Amino acid sequence: MEWRDGKTRCRWANPKNDDYLRYHDEEWGIPVYDDHKLFETLILECFQAGLSWECVLNKRAAFWQAFDGFDLEKVCAYDEDKINELRENPGIIRNRLKIRAAVNNARVFREIQGEFGSFSNYLWQWTENQVIYEKDEVSSPLSDKVSKDLKKRGMKFVGTVIIYSYMQAVGVIYSHEDGCFLEHR
């Protein structure tokens, strides 16, 4: 694949989409401990179900605006009027089930924060605060366990593949491919 800047990247990074390249280079796989960013990424990953990450990423600014900057308390308070407003927003993915799941998952996220002190504490305790290095997987025993626990707590659209992708995005799992300039970061 030809990269304008000469850097070799993971095969999934579309060289024609500058936002996607920035995401690959500056966000994906970097450990995140901030609950606000963890919440935003979780919501966006849930909207990815059945779609490509590039599709969701291209709509991230519209999601940010539609979901009040991913303010957890505001999203937890969404009512039917707000849900209907989101369903009419052409800038986001308007799937009714995913929108309802986002509101539901916000409430569960807040419960987890209350139990563990932060969602970050909850997430990173699964790996004893260590980054896991693995490549060429779409799920793992770890994502199976986290997915099962989140479902038990009431979250939706958090199957093992989505959770694996989420953990890659927030740096719990580091998966830059062989030959990628970020492979050994």
C-alpha cells in the first residue's frame, strides 16, 4: 500500500482518509485511563456493530454534538424525546436499538464507576494494569470474560468482538501489525 508520508501502517488504515490515518497514528492502541474518553469510545464502538469503524469515525463529530459531548450524566438522563431526536439526526447512525443501548450503557457505565471508583479501574483490573500485546485476533478469552461481565451488568451491543475492538482502541490490547511503524511502540 502506498502511504503519502512513506510510513507503513496497519492494513486496515485507509490511506485516502486523513481522519482515519490520524486515528491510527495518534489514538488507536494508546492506553486510555480517562473515563470520559473511555465512555466516548465505548459508545462509538457499540454503534460500530455490523459496520466498519471507518463509518463510525467519519461520523464522530456528529456523534459528539448529538450526544452532548459524551457527557455521561447528560446521556444517562436522556428520555424518549431525546431518543426520538437522535433517531431523526442524519449525521449519526440512527439505529433505534443502538441509540437505546447507548443510553442504557451510560447508566451501567455510571454504576461501574460507583462500584470500582472509575470505569478505568474496572477495565484495567482485567489485565492487572498491563497492556496485552497480540495481533491478528478479533476476540480472545479476555474479551470473552469482559463481554460476559458487561452483559451480566446489563450492557447491550458488547459482544466479545466489539469488546476486543474496544480494548484495542483504548490500548488495553496493543495490536499494531507486523511492519507498521507503530508495531513496537
